[in-house]
Amino acid sequence: MSVLLSEFLMQPEATSGTAQPTPPSGGGSPPPAGGMGGMEMQLLMLALMFGVFYFLLIRPQQKRQREVDSLLKSLKKGDIVRTSGGIRGEIVDLTDQEATLLIADKVKINILRSHVSSKTPTADAKEKA
């Protein structure tokens, strides 16, 4: 197969008998635009797309993550919290990884601390405000 392909590539071009190739134009027209302008434009568009992604996706997500981290660090006994599963309860015990919630009289559950989604104001905080 490679022999046939190399023989095909070695064949002279078929040209019509009277047509002569046209010589390159003398000096009347300007040369075509170089490739650098296109490359600069592509780099500019790439930088612009990265900027849009940063300000619309990455930066807000980082801000939200900082808020969640500060919420989890500020948890203390007596806080009333809501979990990501929708359970609402008062924190009665805390460890580095877990929290124990009192969700009804004599009903306590252990949850992962990272599953606390929000903190509701306690009665003391409502009275002060």
C-alpha cells in the first residue's frame, strides 16, 4: 500500500497544454495579514473568557465557602441550627467532627458538623435586637 502511495505522489501534475501558471503579483497589492494578529486576538479572547469565569463562577463560590467555614467555626452549645437534611435542633455537645442536636424532649441525634447549613437566631439574640 505504501508503494502505491509513494508512486502516486511522485507523478507529475497534470496541466492543460496551453495554460501557463500566473506569476506572483508585482508590488501593487499589500501582502496578506500575518498570523500574529490572529494569535494575539485568540490570547485576548482566552484571557477574557477566564476573567468572565473567574468573576461569575470561581469568586462567588470562594466567598460562599469562606462564609460556610466561618459559620462552622462559630458554632457553640446552645445555638439553634438547621442541617442540610432539614432537621432543626439545639446544639448540646460539639466535637471537631460531630455535633449532638436536641431535636425534641429527650431526643438527641449526632450529625456531622459539616452538615450544618444555617444557624437561626436564639431567643436571647432576638431579645437583644
